[in-house]
Amino acid sequence: MSEQKFTRDEVYLAALLHDIGKFWQRADDYGIKGSTILQNSIKEFRHDLCPENENGYSHKHVIWTAQFFESYSNIFKNLLKNESGASYGDLMFLSVRHHNPVNIFEKIVQKADHYSAGMDRTKENGWKDAAEETDDKWDSFKRIQMRPVFSVVGDNININLKAPVSPLNLSDEFICYREANYNYSNLWGEFEKEFKLIQNANFRAFSGTLLSILEKYTTRIPASTINLPDVSLFDHLKTTAAFALCLYDFLKEKNNLENFVPVDEKPFLLIGGDLSGIQKFLYTITPRRAAKNLKGRSFYLQLLVNNIVNFITDELNLFTANIVYQSGGTFYIIAPNTKTTVTKIENIAGKIEEKIFKYHKTELYLAIDYVKFGEKEIFENIGEAWHELSECLGRKKRQRFRTLIMNNYDLMFSPDENIKADTKRDYITGEPVTGKGRLLEEQNNDTLVNTYTFKQIELGTKLREADFWIQSREKIEYWKDTYFDPIELGYFNYFVSSEELRNKEQELTESADNVRIKRINSLNFLENTQKGTGNIYGFAFYGGNDFPKENGEPKLFEELAGIKFKDAVKEERLSSPNLVRLGILRMDVDNLGNIFKEGFRNNIRPSFSRYSTLSRNLDIFFSGYINTIWNSKQEYKDYTQIIYSGGDDLFIIGKWDILVNMALDIYEKFRCWTCNNENFGISGGIAVVPPKFPLLKSALLAEDEERRAKNHSFGIDKDKKEKNSFSLFGFPFRWDEEFKEVIKIKNEIRELLEKEMLSQSFPGDMYNYMSRAFPEYEDESSDKSFRYRAKWLIAYNFKRAILRQKQEETKDFLDKWIKSIFTGKADGLETSSYDALQILAFAARMADYETRS
């Protein structure tokens, strides 16, 4: 056995399943002796596999891992039939001996397990961390639920909040940690049913689908219950497998598979990618057709990055588990620090740079770089590696296309001979049309667009009804659907509905082999398994694959703003609000870079598995749960369109007043998901514009509002709070402390306006007074005397109005605000930096806009 040479695939799979016994052990009602699940022959393995101390055997979960291999031996034997000669028994021991390794391959799995956990488990604390069954009550670990990773970030740890056992899903109950109707036993039963459906023709397909099933069922299972149980079993298994594969490759290149890695070596690379130019790419389009094009254009970028990440992992011969994080325009990958890998990364980066320039010129740029790390960084401060990589990517972005300029200067700077003075311009983007182009409307030459613009519109259309995302390395010739292959990396992407898949099943004369098949925004990805072998099944969360429609077509921005048209041509209005305004919402998480660098304190290890849990949970909210919020209210479904949501930020367009309500809902649910931890703020802002206002300028105005929110502070001295704010009309407010109070004032004013108990000129008068009393640009030389005159004028006018008023409600309102304006502090907002006049004017303006919208 000690001379057995395992393949890298076998090492990867053994590491991926090394702690699967922790799941099954929790589902068993008994310990080793009384278990009816464990075979007697497997029970005897405890003498060989389990370390022994004064309390008896520890780390007993490995016995259930061994039983898992035994129970599904037919599957593992089928996997191994085309491999190097390793037996099913060899594979089992490779997986289960990580606490008592006897050869270099088992030591690789052991080290990978330590690296994932961020601790050396041969030492006292690390040993105890994995020895959970030695408690006085032997089964007490089964009753310990996961703690959300958000609850352990920062100084004030909330150990009381629990994440109930359940499969991954996008329900309110899951996001707000409500009790679920699950226990380990029925969760394991569902896991086993789906495990049996995995195609097992080859390691890559089997491991790929297995990873998705593990994510579905072990996201809410703690990897350890001795220390804070905030890391999921899924993230621990995933990162252990990634480290094991890299260690194998590192040692093999050194021809050193007989010894282990010295502590001072750096066997790993953390590869990062960051796409820039996104904003200009998305929003430099005409508003009239934007609604139809924007969704496909937004998803095109995600498709582009997904294909690039797959290209990198395929070229480096890595597995999906090596992808630490991928969302929006950002990704991180763990790879082996070998000469081969380093050379390939440089070649890959150059190839991708050329491909992006070919299709998008300088509009888009992907920075790719890497840092080396090893045991010292993992056990001492892995956050520094993330920080170093971030700085490397920043430098690359400041030197865009440097490699291409050095290698092909003429390509960058020589004029394009195909572009002439009479070259037609793309109807959507304004770019020169290259090639024949396509007409959006037959017989209308003014609607000519580039072929790739037309494909992006098609992509948006496909997404509306798509249930499955199918990706192949070659064209599926008998499948006549439109495919999408951004920058021609050789990944052919098809988007089909469940109905289309069922209808075509009878038509297929061949099987689709070796493809990735992802269910979009659904965890039931094994329901309609496609014919073929070697296919990888999984799921993909995507924010906003559905959007408001009118007669089956995406609503125009005018329609999102409240306008109704008479006919399909949409030229003549049927009805519209008095005030037609579109809202542009941008939001993102505050201080995320600092959280990754130094957010884990109080002896909580900033391990790779913990980082994986944190980043993945953020993406679950922005890529997945955002759709649940959108579907929760009819007004959101009718008047808002999610353009982008993923990672840690979002961009949504819609009717401005409805968008304010949606922003509040997003904030409330985000706070729930992040355990009301003050370290996790989310700031955002809405730009309010006419629907035909240039989209790029609208996006920039929304960016300005978001920036105001992020620069806002509330309170003074030690009670000062920053960020976690929302900005509208140029006024940022803290969500809880200010904006919710302002909403109450706005509602009061709106009610008085609607009852005609306040003059319709009241909002305008207040805003004019405020604008003169508090000019936007003010310095030491500014005349502040009007501020005091304004307050006296308002008090005089309010007093006169009180004498004329018959309604006590209005009198009380005006009298209250006379006092507030003179003190400078509004009720409920005494610690706000805003003067009461600013609060009143803002609330009145918001009320006025709402009544006219």
C-alpha cells in the first residue's frame, strides 16, 4: 500500500469526501457500538483509523466516511476502472486516514485538511478542534447548530444566533435563520437520493456534480463544533480538495512524492482577476432601447468572466473546487505554485488580453495576477495574501494593455482601415458597425446594430425563459438553438427552458457528452438530467433573470416610470403620472476589503474555509435571494428591473418611489442575513431622472449618491457611526437612525397634502427656504445671515397659517415644526447633523414627488 501511486484525480476526490462522515454520523442515532448503519467490519477500523487518547478513541467520524465508501463501493469501483490501478479500498483509506496517515498521499490529504481549517491539527488546539466526539455526552455535538459566519466578524461576537439545519435555499426562512422542518436524518436521506443520480463515467464529471450536491446539503452543517461552528462543512471540504490537488502537483513537479513540503516553502498560488470598464460598457447605450439590451449586456459580462474562469481552470487542469470565489467581474482561484502553472498563467493572461481587445478594444480590461503563499501565511495571517493580491491587481489596472502594447504596438495604435467617414453607427451603442451587422427592425435601416449587440439582445431574451444554462467545449451540432461564445474562447453556452429540454429529448439522436448543465436559480438541478455521459450538473444563482414585461416584451424605461402607451408602437401615451421619473439604484457592502483583511479577531482564525464561507454567503444574498425580494411584491415585478446583482453590490432601475421601498427591503433583509452585525453595513443611493435621460449619466449620478452615502456619518465622538447609509436628492441618511425617521415625517406631510390640509406650494416653499439657507457650496465667506432670517420667516408664516387653520392636526404639525426649526433639531433626529429645516424640506420634497408620481 505504501508504494501505491495515486493519480491527482483520486487525491482530489479523497480530499473532497474526507469528512463526509461528519454528515452521516450526525444522522445516525447511535455511536459506533450501537449503530445499525455501520457494518461490523467497518467498526473494527476504529483501531487503525481513529487516534487514541486517555478518553478513548477520537475523530470517530472517519468510520462513517469509511462506511460511505463501502455502501457506494459500486460507484467508486466504476470510477476507478479506467484509472492507474488504485483499488476502491485504496481510495477509501486515502480519504479516511487523514488523522493517522501512513504514506505521503494520506499526508497530503491531512495537510490540506489543516490548511483549509487554518490550523495545525497535530498541535493541541487543532487536535481538539477535530475531536468533537469526546465530550462528556458523546452525542452533544449533534445538537450544536452552525453559527452564521457574519456573527463572528468584528469585536462583538454573537454566539447565540443559530443557523438551523436545512438544505441551501432562497427562502425568507433560510435568510433570516428561522427554524426549518429538517434534521440531520432527513437531510442525509435527501443527499443520498441525489448522490445516486450522479453520472460516474469519469472523475471530473462525478466530482463536479458531487461538489454541487455537497453545497446544497452541507452549507448548514458545521465543519467543527469544538470552536465556533461558523464554517460550513461544504466550504471545508471544498478548500481541502483544492489544497490537496495543489500539493500533489507541487510535490510531483519537484519529483518529491516521498517527502513533504518544508514549512518555509510556498506551494500555492492565489490567482485573481478583476474586470474594469464595466460601467462604461453597460451604460453607453441609448435609453429608448436600453431596457431590451441592458439585461443581456449585463449578463454578457458575467458570461464572459465565467468562460474566462473556466478557461483558466481547464488550461491549468484544475477542478471547480479550486475556484475560491467568482461573481460579477471578480474571481479568485487556488493553483499549485509550479513552473508549468506560472508559465501558463502568463500565457493565458496575454491570450485573454488580446481576445478582449479584439472584441471590445479598450472598453473592457481584465487584470490577472497572482501571489505565492504557503504554510506560514496560512497559519499566521492569510488576510495579507488577499491584500497583496488586491494591490497587484490594482497595479495591473493602472497599466492596462501593457503586455499587448509591448508585443503588438501597431495593433493598439494603428487606425482601423475598416472604419471610414461613412461607416454606420450601432443603433444601441453608437459604435462603428463592423461587418454586415443586423437590423433590429426589418425594413428599418436606422436600427442597424453590430452582430455582437444583436447577440446580447438575444441573450437577454433567452434569459427571460431560461431554466438551464448548458455549456459545451464544442458546438452541439444537432442542437439548433442560438449559442453564445464571448470572445471565442471555445465555450458554447446555450440557454433553454425546462419545456424546451423536454420537447427536444425525443428529437436528440445523439447524447450531449462532457457538458456543464446548470439549473438557473433553482436547487433542483437533477430533476431533468440530460442524456449523455460525463456531464456535470449544478446550479447557478443569477440576480434578475426575470423582469417587467408588457405584452411579452420588456418594458421601456418610460413604462417603468409609470407611462402607459396606447399601442405596441409605443409612441402615443394612454396615461402617465404628473411626474414621470425613473430611479437608478446602486448599493454595495461597506468596508468589505477591511473585513477580509482584519475582520476576524478574538482568536478566530482567518482561514481559507472561513473566507470561502463568508464570500459565498454574500453572493447567495446578492445573486440568489435578491430574486426572492423582487418576487415578494407585485409593484417590484411591475416597475423595477434588476440590471445586475451579485458578489457584494447591485444596480436596479425602476419607478423611483417604488425603488425607494425596494431599497429599504433590501437593507432590512441584508441586515437580517448578516445578523445585524454593525461591521456589515450596506450603503446605496438613488438618482431620480427622466426616463430618456442618458443612461451613462444616470449611472454616474447614482454613483454620486452612493458615494455620498458612503461618506456620511451620524453622531459625534465615540458614538459616531459611518456609512451604512442611503442617499436621495443629494441627502445621505443613516438607514435606521435617520432615514426611517425621515420617512415618518414624509408620510405625515403626504397625508396632509392629500387631505388638502397643507398648501400644494408647501414643499416648494420649504425647499426654496432650505436651499438659500443651506447652499450646496458654502465656505467661510458665505453669507449665513439668511439662515436665521429664513427661520423667522418660516415661523411667521406658520403662525399665520395656524391662525387661519381650522384642523387641529395641521395646527399641531405647524406648531411642532416652529419649535424644531428654532432649536435646529427635529423630533427623533436630535443627534443628526442635519438642521431641522433641511429635514423638513427633504421630507416635503419627497412627499410632493410621491403625490405627483
